Amino acid sequence: MAAVEKEDKDLLYALRAMDVLLGAGIGLESVLINIGRGGYGVISEDFAVMIEEVRKGNKLEEQFQRSAAKTKSTGYKRLLRTMRANITSNTDLIEALRRQADREEEERNQRLEKYIETLSGMPETLLTLGMLAPIILPLLGVLPYLFDPNAMAAIGVSVPGASTMNMISAGGLFFSLLLMAVVGLKAHTQDPGV
């Protein structure tokens, strides 16, 4: 799963770079060398291995097929199959890369919109916990001391000691902090990695 995320993360940028390079008239092998030099994560590593294998005498289309069989990312697999088809059938690679880049961008935008929707109530929750808990909890700790102790005893409520109220307030603040950390962790684990 992590390898798929790494491939998908850099795929759109690699597609756009290949589109620019091929559109400028640079050949496919030179584009692979350029992308393989780095900057595109796992894709750069894979392209560097492909070029090294081609230099050893292996066919480029076989390298595309091998990498396509190895990857789990559908987008990256689609890219490799498109480049292989270009070599074997002489298709319009630039237009195919542009269509695929547009599709990848749309999928990325959909993942990002879904992520934003899942976070919709999170800022309010964090503000409520972070701003109101430090105000309300100490007030609740002081509240029993604002009333007459004899009146409190008459209704059957005993006033706890100051150390007990301090401990309750501190525990509540710690619990609020812990709850804020859990909410933040939830947001972090749902990150689409775009």
C-alpha cells in the first residue's frame, strides 16, 4: 500500500514533465533518462533501472512490461502500458500522456475534496476543546466555593477540598489535551497524500 501511495504521489508530476519534454521534441529514451535522474521518487528509481537494463542490451518494451507487472498502482501501470504501446504501435504518446495526466489530476482532486469533507467539523471541535476547556474547567473547580457552605450542607452537598478541585481541573485539562491529540491524529491518518 505504501509503494502505491509513493508511485501515485509523484505520478502526476512525472506525467507533466514527460509531456513537456516530449512536446519539446526530446526522444522517449532521453525523457526516461531525465526522469530517472531523480525528483520523482519511486518512478525515477524505476526509470533508472529500465535505462540501465536497456544499456545492457535488453529491449525497452520488455522493461515497461516487467515494471507494469511489478507495480500495484493502476495509474503507473497505465503509464507503463501506454509507453510500451507507443514503442510497439507508434501511437500518439504526447496526447495519451496528457489525457492520463488530466485523469490523474481529476482523481487527485476528488481524493482531496473527500478529505476536506471528512475534516468539516474538526476545526470547530479543536477550537471548542482548546479554547473553552481551559476556561470552563477551572470555573467548575471554583463554583462550589462561590456558594455559602451552610446552604450547600443544607441541601446535602458537601464542598470538596481545594486540592481535590485542583486535581479534577488538572485531570479535565489533561483529558482535553488528550482528546485534541486524538482528533489531530485522526486528521493526519486520513491524509490522502496528495
